[in-house]
Amino acid sequence: MFSANLDAPLPYPPFSINTPGQAKNRRLNQLSASLHEQAAAAFTEFGEKQRLFTSINYGAATWDKKRRVIVKAEHSQRGSNPRYVVTNLPGDDQLLYDTLYCARGDMENRIKEQQLGLFADRTSCHKWWPNQFRLLLSSIAYVLLESIRRLYLVRTELARSQVTTIRLKLLKIGAVIIRNTRRIKVLLSGSYPYQKLFARVAADLAPG
């Protein structure tokens, strides 16, 4: 799970952030071959996954100049897993890769999480405003579930669950509704397996 501290200063000026991934190719693999060999040798010696980083200057045929490319040489029991990231930022290779590139990828995962888990892609109306309203409701639902996960599900079995799991396991409960002239009763399922967790989260969300 990725959560950003909006009050914390950015490690780099926001106008200069540029860390796109670069598809691997034979030339990049050749330029970084020695690092991949080191990672493979270290894995063979220690039996643990190895991650080594360096930078190389690389220019594709369509580029106007060579650019800095961060190389991640990873080797595990699954074999070699090279990754390349183009950047115009100064700084440590691994720091840039882990804190900027990987974090950006995780943000894309959160967008996908909302799209698939909270139906943000249901914009089938022929008019713009109804679709915008649907997307707004989905965004509000995501903020609510993310806040519940971050604040009230810490150190529980759902602490690292995606919103789909939280929705299905914590909120989607079978119930019987009884209505008369004076009141409406909602009787929740007695066999619901997350009763204690639900009750705790509900109490934490209660006002006052």
C-alpha cells in the first residue's frame, strides 16, 4: 500500500521529475552485462535475491542525445530480471529507482484498484455530467475505504487488503430488514465471520 505525505517536501524539484521506464533491448543488456553477471554470481554464492544498481549513458536511434539510464540488475531463483529507467535527475541510482519510479508505479496500481474494485470505469451514459458524477462517487468511496484501511485496519488481517477485499469482507453483509410504522430494523447475519472487526471499525467511525 502506498500513501503519500502531502505535507512532506519533495526530494526533488517537482518541475524536473522525469523517470519513465525504458523497455529492455539487446543494446542495453550489452552495456550493462557486467552488472547482470555480478548479480548472477552473487545469487549463486549466497542463494538470496540480488539487486544491484548503476547508471549508463544510452541513446536510442530516435533520441536527439544520450541520456542517463538507471540499471537495476536483479537475479533470483526465477533468473535475471533487468530493469531500465531513463532519468534527468541527479542522485543515487537506487534511491531514484525505489522512491520515485517504483512509487509512481504503485500510484498507477491504486488507480487500477479504484477502477476495478469501485467501478470507476462505469461511465456508459451518453451525457458527460452523469459519468462525472459516477466517477465522483467512486472517488469518494475510494477515499473512504483507503482511510478505513490506513487508520482503522492497522495490525489486522485486512491491513494490506485492496478495496475490493474490504468491500466484500467487511461491508458486504447479509441482512434482513424489518419495517413498521415506527422504526426500521436491520438484522445482520449472525454467521458473519468478521463481526468483531466490523464492530470495532464502526465504533471508531462513530461521532464523538
